[in-house]
Amino acid sequence: MKRPRVDPPAASPYITPEGHGRLYEELTFLWKVRRPQVTQAVAEAAAMGDRSENAEYIYGKKQLRQIDSRIRFLSKRLDELVVVDRTPEDTSRVFFGAWVSLEDGEGKTYQYRIVGRDEFDPGKGFISIDSPMAKALLRKTEGDEVMVNRPNGTAAFVIMSIRY
């Protein structure tokens, strides 16, 4: 008897124009620059003779598989993404693309931008719209207190400012 397959929750298809541009640039680079370079290197390695013991040939083929896999992923992903290139009508509330400044109970401040899952970067303060923090912030206004469930417990934050 097979177990029923449980699909993960669907991720939000939203992306900022900057994030979409980065993914498109990566796809273009892989397709027009990197793949031809690796293909040429594989062809040169194949011309050297015995392919079964040719490390350059074997490694080149592996690189080609990885590049092709990434190209397929990016092509499909770019087709299903929705670029959010306008600010919401109510800019006093937190929505996709907002920069939000928060303060915790100890007076420590944080600044986050709510972005799509394909462009989140904790180092830059970009958090995914699917993250617990972003879900807690959505539709809130300045001065609202937000409770966020974290792995080490619940934390409280106050929204200091919202900008787009």
C-alpha cells in the first residue's frame, strides 16, 4: 500500500522587476556564454581520443548537464513568475515589495524587504513573502505589533516605518 503523496504548499509566484532581471540575465549568460564555452571544451577533449579515461571530457559533460538543468529550471520558472512592478494603492500597509523597519522589545532595529522566494537574501535584508516573518507583516500598518513564530520561540516586533 502506497502512502498518499503530500505536495509542499505552493510558493508565491511573485517577483520584483530587479529579481526578474537577475534571473533573465543568468539564463542569458548560461545559454549564450557559458554553455558554448563548455561545449567547445568538451569537443576539444573528445578530439584527444579515449573518452572513457579522459577527465576533461567527463568533467565537461557533467558541467553541461548541470548547465542544461539550470537553463531548464530558469526557463520554466521565468514563465510562471508574476512581476510586481507597481506600488499598491494603500502604501500605509505592508504588501509585496515593501521595505519595513521593525523594532524588537530590546530596542534593536531591523529592516526587511518582502520579495519573492527566488530572490530572498538575508544578507541584504530581503525576506521571502512565504517566510513566517513576511506572513506576519502582511497588511499591517505603522505602529502595529507583530508576533512572529520562530524556531526558538515567539518574538514581538513593532513596525516603525513602511516604504516602497
